[in-house]
Amino acid sequence: MSESVKLYSLSTCSHCKSAKSFLKECNIRFNYTDVDLLTGEERKSAIDNVKQVNPRCSFPTIIIGNTIIIGFKENEIREALGI
């Protein structure tokens, strides 16, 4: 699996927690940002990044290579990862 995986999440979101747990269980290396824990310019920048791929700015927003998955959709995540 050579695709990079980026997860934009909220620290209190159950769907975001499920997505993180799923990726960990599958031994997928990923970077995540809990947007609600950021402040100031960092938070604005993260929200701008999410809006570029998900104009509704909902969470989790998962970026796997060129694939964008909005929400915790296990089958779509598996397909994008090839697992």
C-alpha cells in the first residue's frame, strides 16, 4: 500500500474514532488532524484544506491518494486501500 492516507477528524466524533480504529486494525499508516483541537491560523488552514476536497466540511474526511471519502465508509476505505 503506497498511497498516502490523511484523515481530518474531530476529537469527539464517534465516526472519526471508528475510522482511526479501523485504519490501525488494518495496520495502515496514516496521518490525522483533529481539527477541533487546533487554534488560530493552524485551525483555519486545516479547515481550508478540508473544504478544498469536501465543501460541506464534514468529518471524517479521509484522503487516500486521489480518493476522497467523506464519513466512515469501511467498504470504500477498503477499496481505496486495496485491502
